[in-house]
Amino acid sequence: MHKKTRKIFSQLMVLLLCAILVGNSGIALAATDVSSTHWANAQIQTMVSQNIQPLYADGSFKPESVVTNLETVVSVYRAVKVAGLLDNSKIAALSTKYDASLAALGLPRMLAPYGSDVYPALSYAIEYGILTLDEIKVFISGTTLTNVKKINAAVIVAKALNVYKQENLNKIILLSYKDAAEISLSAIKYVNLLIEHGIVSSKGDALGKFNPNATINRATLAIFINGLYKALTTGDNQTPSTGTEGTSTTPTPTNPTTPTDNTSTDPGSIATSKIFSGLVKAVDDSTLSVTVQNTLGTQKTFVLDQAVITAAGNPASFNQITLDAQIELTLNGDIVTGAALERTFDRLEGTLALVSDYIGLEKNRRTIKTTLANKTVDFKNIYDGQFIVTINGLKADVKDLKIGYKIEVYYDGFNVKRINAYAELYEFIGILETPVDVKAPGNIAIKLENNNIYSSKLGAAVSYVNAANGFKRGDIVKATLKFGEVTKLEYIGQAKTVVGRITGIHIKKAPEMTVTLSTGAVETYPLSSKVKLLTEGGENTLSIYDFRLEQDVTVDVGIGGIIKVQLGRKIVAEPTGIKATVSQVVDSSNILLVVDESNRIRTVTFPLNSVYKASTYKAGQVLFIEGKAIADTIFEVIKITVQTP
């Protein structure tokens, strides 16, 4: 009898032990290092019992352990899954979709004590607009996972919550924290959402602070995730759509099974852009717009004021676009980021000598006579409706051209495609693309505010103003032209990007902003009439009244003063250069892994509109990379020069 009882007892113990060892079972051991009097004991026990924040192998919870960005996302994902809002088939599909892009970043697939939930969690976050690839890139530095700031953890949790609650976050919000000024405008609405759902206190800590830039430990994360889990399992949840709450700088990928017209889809890429290609049917230099007709006969008009324009793969400008040219436009949302012309046309430059009357019976062809610099003449045909004319950068008609105007002519064979003319007096402000030696002037190239390029050879009679230090590439200058030739060049300032904090805002007819730089220098600039005021997430939704003193900002100074203000320090150093050897090319994410001269591994990223691409380079090449350090080990490209062996 005793043997039988002992046998039954042993079998029960084996069954219990097996149940405990099953990772996804509802049975969980209590944390060995969390007492019943711990301030977060109730929340920790809920997280452990639901297997959302599991224990480590030794039975500990490690409540004081500092939390990484990666652990935050995995915990959010597990809470959503345990709440019954994700099914395994959906997650399997997402993991396949984003696997290659995540693997390229060097992120680990396993994370103790969460097992293999890393890539599924990150794929979920990307798909639903909680995170972007650019944000995930900084989750790892070398081989070290980066710690999460409290404000970033709060935003991730709030975005995940609102995927299902879908509340209107655009409301007037006043937070009562004593350090509320340290919370970015883009994050305030998410902190407020957590307050409304009882996940964080509206009063802050004992000192009345939220401490947005502090790290958090696992116990604090348990408070956040427990609140998320409770909110998701109570009240009404809405059917989510992908990208619901994303503030991404890259668009959410489209579904490869349902492509839109001329849409390029790459399931291994996070940022998928739409492509619209066809023939140029109309051009308006005044508004920088083109009308393009695709092969289906569909015509659409696009503004190219933010596009990087190339022709046959080389940098170009808007005033090189011609009628019936083959063009491929890259769109992110409604913004055209790239315009690639299939070919370049021949170009000549000279002085207009004659525009003839119509030749022939059809009354649609004229001849244009140009006097070239070597005093020879050139004749070309101009056919009605097949060419473009601008005068001083503005749309014009061939009848407006006058003898003596300087002209640049783009042509195909003997037929004119575009005439860019310069009248007797033309003044403009632009940024030098090339340096100018006032003692031995040569060619000059100036980028105008509309991104057109003026280029010419400087004569000997040019008047130089404020030229004590010469003229460098990137200088802002005012050029005075007479019949297209530079007669005066005046130094205005330097185009640059600076980081610092706002120490003055002057609201007047021409608003100004004072910024104290990290070096201690204080600089004041007017705001350009075309200034963009951006949130930390890159949203162009702010006005000058949304900015506050002592906020950290990244400021771009260009033509007319400040051309962009973005909340937050988007770079941690002034533009500089590094010499580095390419270690790995990651095509799927458009990044390079390089080793600099100090033997440090750096991640090199490319801006959305960059003419440089990772795929151009190969392992082993030595590069000189001019750019901006946006983190200790992350470098954003401005220019790349391949070094000769």
C-alpha cells in the first residue's frame, strides 16, 4: 500500500515538474528576489504569472536590472499577444517579411529571458507603426544593446496601446510635471494617453518630476507593461490597421500581394517607396512642378521642391527637365524625394542673336541663332509645343526673348528642348557649390532656393563684397547678373547645421530665433519664409508658437536664414569627415558597416534623398566620408569620396 502511494506521489511530482518547465504554461514560479513588500510586487507577479516578463533561469526577476530598448519592445509584444490580439499565423508572416532587414542590423535573435521573441516583436512594431527601421538601428551599438530612456519606453507602450484604442491624440495637453519642458512636443500626447489609462501618474515622482531622460529598471517596466495589459483586456478594442500610430520618417511597407499603380515592393526592405514613371508632358519652373504620363495614359502632376534630381545617374537640377523626357519619380507618401531623368541632353551657352519667324508652310518651326563665346554662331530648330523657355528662372514664352540675353540651350540633335535665358538685370541668393578664388576666378556654380543650379565662368571685372576670407563651398552668396554674367558676388553667411538649445524666440514680422550651441556660442538667425518646423519624429505640424525656451533643437541655416528647425538633437557633432574601410555592405537596409582609423566600428547611414547609396560600395574599399554623427557610432552621409589605394 505504501509502495503504491509512493508511486502515485512520484508520478504527480513528475507531471508537476513537466508543467513548470513548459515555457508557455500558465504555471509560473514566484520571483526569488522580489519580496511581498516590494513596491511593484503586485505588477511583477502579474507579469510573471502571465509569462509576459518571465523569470531568469535562476528563478530571479532582477527588478533593479536596467532595461534595454529591445526588452521594452519584446515585453510590449508579449503583452499584446497574451491579451489575445495577435495570432501565430499573422506573426509568422510578419517575421518572414522583415527577417532580412532586421538581421542586417546585427540584432540578436535571442534575448534572455524572452527566448526567440525578438524578431517577431520588432516585426510587429514595424508593421503597426510603433517603430521605424531608423529607430531600431540605434537599439544596438557595436555588440551592445542600448538602454531605453523612460520617455521612449512610454511612447512605445502608448503607441502599442493606441493601435487598438485608436483615440484622438491631437488635443490641447498641459502636463503638470515640474520637468514637463524636457518632454518633447511629439511625446506629450503619448504620455497623456498613459495618464488617461492610469498607467503612469499625472503627478510624477516624489519631486513632481517625470524624469523623461532617465533609464528604467525591470520593476518600472513591469508597471508600464502591466498597465498596457490591463488596458488591452478591458474596454473596447478597435480593429487595428498597419501603421496606425506611426510617426515614422519612412513609410510603412505596402502589402506585396496588392501593389498599387507602378509601386515598387521589396518584402526584405522596411522603407518601400512608390515609383511613378513616364514622359514629361508639362513643366512649370515657377512652381517646380511637372506633369507626367505613364504607359497606361494616366497623367499626374507632382511638385519637385524636395526631390533630388539626377540625369543619367549624375546630379542635375530642375531647369534641365524637358518635355517628353523619360522620368522616374520616387515618392514617399505625397512627397517626391527623387526624380531621375533617363538621359542628359547636349548643352550650349552663349548670347541670343536671333529668333526667326516661322519657316515652312506648317507654321510650327522657327530657328534660334546663338553667338558662342568664341564668336562663332550656332543654329537650332525650335518647334512649337516641344520646348520650354524660362527667363531669370521663371516660365516665359519664346516671344519674350530679346537679342543680347544670355541663354543656355539644351538640345537633341538639331532640335531645341529647353532655353534658359537671363535678362539684363537678375539678382538672387544661393549657396556656392564650388569655392571661388577671387585672385584667380574660374567657373562658379550656385544652388538657388528652388534647387536650380546657376553655372558660369567668372569674368575679370567681378566685384567681390565681404570677401576678406574668400568664398568657400557652402557659403551663402548674393549674385548680381547682367545678361547672365556675374558682375557682383556678395558673401552673406555660411550654410550649416547646428545643434543647441533655444535661448530666444522673437515673434515679429520677420521672426528670429536665438540658439546657444553646444560650444557655448550664441547665434541669432531670421526664419526663412520657407522654414520647416518639425517635431522629433519629422512631422511638419508645428508653428513658431509651439517652441519653448531651453528646448533642444537641430537647426539648418540656409538661404534666407533658418530653413529647418527640428526638435531634439538629431546630430551630436558638427559636420565632419572620417576615413574608414568598408567592412560590410547591407543592401537591404542601405547602410555600410565601416572601421575607422581608430579601429572603431561605425554604422554609416544615408539620408532619404541622398545621391549616395550603400550598394555603390564594396567591402575593403577605403572611403573618406563627410557627414554628421547622429549617435556615438552612427554616421549620416553628406558626401563620400573613394580613396585611391
